[in-house]
Amino acid sequence: MAQLVEEWIDLHADFLFRLAYRFCSNAADAEDLVQEAFLKAKENEDRLSNGPDEIRAWLVRVIRNSWLLKLRKDKRKRDWDPTWVDELAQLSPIQRDQPDFSDIQNHLDKMPWAFREPLVLHYLAEMGYREIAKQLDIPMGTVMSRIARGRSWLRTQLGINGSD
Amino acid sequence: MDCELFKYLWRLGRGENHRELGESLISMRTHEATCQSCGAWVASELSVDGFLSREIARVNIPSGMGDRIRKRLEFKPIIENPGGVIPSRPSLSKSRLRVGILAASLMLLVSGGAFYALTRPIPVTDDSWNLFWDDCFAWEVSPPDRDRVANWFSSMGIRTELPQDVNYQHLVSHGIVVWDGRQVPQLVFANPDSNGGRPAIAKVLVLSSKQFRLESLFPLPGGQEGSRTRVDFLPESNEKSLYLVSHAGEKIDWLIGSAVSASSDSR
Ligand SMILES: [Zn+2]
């Protein structure tokens, strides 16, 4: 196998799996997405001679696009999720006895995709707002407000006390 | 800059991207450095960010994944249509029959499908949901202003010229109502400090000359028997936009600087 792809696997596979997992909340699907991303990378190896940051951004884009394609095929997942309404009703600041950090994925799953995606890209991929806006092709102000809201919602759900 | 504004801007621009906030950034820096409570607040926000980064990154990597990826890459990609055999063309009569059947089923599909497409319940899309939430959130963090309301209408695909000289601080709701089949922006204002003890309400409809022959609205109707509701128009109305106001008070000074009672003038 070519040297470059080998390198990319070492560098980025774990990160990409984390990202894919936060997108699809299923280890098997996530690994499948990662494998497919590297397959594509191998096919395009000659064209992808940029630095590690660019390669990573390219791989993130591939993961994201494959996942969206899968979502579109499996349309049920994009439809209205009634559990979200229940969550919304609880948006008033409720304090839990014990913050439950183990189930952050459960909370992410309940977050509409439009909020979840920029939030995950921001915190996990450490992408800046401008980069996310470019990646998702939405205005930067929208990225800002979605992350701010997703964050504050997550914070309420996790019962993280703050000073606001 | 006050603490509320500072926190709002900070939340939007967190971290490295503060520079996106342009000129506000300088006053934000000054505020953060001088305001003790905001300084502490920023520290606590940053710790939440650190926490979320760690938690979101905490995903167990399945063991042997690297090997499985490498194994998969060793397989040759599947070549489509491997023999290079082109499927034989169907005979002419067969293809005519096919065309006929296809046309008939298409007609059925189109008529039935069109009816179904127009009437079936549809899933709520991310876009509507986002608009709804964007709007709620904006109200939560700062009082409404004309620009934001105008943006909202334009995001709904409604081109409109909203009134300038009304007190948007009193705006409690905005939306779209249907008038004679046309979508019309409606603004609802309320003044809790009105004299009577009950909040005074004023509804403003923005009627455009592109949608209606505005002169057909005159003379404006007088009040109904037994009702205090009156219909006026805002003095800044012009030949392109007519701002129709319905309200239940003698005066709407709280809504505009100097209210003009139009219904009495036009009769
Ligand atoms: Zn302050």
C-alpha cells in the first residue's frame, strides 16, 4: 500500500472515528464511514499532496458527505423526532442531582442535525467558525448562533452549572 | 458596553473568532479587563468549553480498526460491467408496448401523485425548525428591532418595507397573515403601561401596492357598534406601503411619536 495513505491512517483514523461516531452514534456505521473515507483517499492519493491539515479537512468533508448521503437514503432519520419536543418542554433550567456525563451521545442524538453538526465540528474537530461556515455552506452568523444555542442546550441537559 | 451585551457577543464569538466581531472586539476587551463579574464569567465559560471538548472527544476507539482499514484498502475496487458486454437492445414492438404502458402509468402517477403531493402531511424540515428557533433565541437575548424583524421576513421570502417610526421596543410578535389570498406581514405591539391598567394592543398590517390597490381601502371603516376597536393608518404610510393599525384606544402615542387618527380624517 502506498506510503501516504499509511501515514494518514496513523494520523487521522482515530479522530475520524470519533467524529463519525458523534455523527451517527453507532460504532459499526462510524467505522464503515472511516474505512470508506480512506478508500476514497487512496483513490485520490495523487491529487492529495497537501499538508496534514488539508488532508484532515478533506477527510472530514468526505465523512460528512457520506453520512449525509446515508441519512438521505434512510429518510426516517431526517424526519421530525418527537422526543425532541419533550426535551424542549424541559428547556427551563432544571437541576439534576448528579451531572450525567456518560450519556453525552444521547443528548447529541436528540439535537437537531443542524445544531449537532456545527457543534461537533467546533468542539471535536476544533474547527473555527469561518471554516465551519465554509464546510457547511451556511453564513457564519448562523454557525455562531447554532453553536451558541446547541451549547447552552447541552449545558442545561448535562446540568453544568454556570454563572449566567 | 454593558454586561448583557458583552456576554451576548462573547457567546457568539467565543475563542479565536472574536476577531469576527470587528470593532466590538476592542470594547469587549476593555469590558472584560475592567468588569470583575464578566472576567469571572469568561473564565467559567472557558472551563465549560474545555469540558465539552473533552467529553465530545471521549469516544472509545474499537481495537484493531487500523488493521481493518488497511485490509479493506488492499481489495481491488469492484469494476462495473466487468465483461464490457452491452445489453442487447429490446425489439421495436416490445419497446412500443413499453412506451405505451409507461405513458399510461405516468399519467396515473402524475394525477394521483400531484393530489397526494399537495395534500399529504409533510415532515417538519430542519429549515423551518431553525428559523423558528433562531427567532425565539433572538428575542431571548435582546429586545426586538426593525432590522431583525425585516431579516426575519426576508428569510421567509417576504419582501416588505417595515415602518420606521414605530416603537419596536413594544413589539411582542410578528408574523404573516393572509389577506385576500396574499401573504401580509403583521406586527403586534403591546404597551403594558397604558392608562387603563390593561395592556394596550396595536396590530399593524403592512400592505404593499404590489399586492393591493391601496386606494381601494379608503375610506377606512369606522368602529363597530359596541367595540372600541378602531382602524387607522400610520402617518408614514406612502403610496407604496400602507401601514394599517387596529387598536382599542383613543391614542397610540406609545406606538409612534405623534399618532394621527386616520379614520376620522378619512371620513
Ligand atoms: Zn460586565
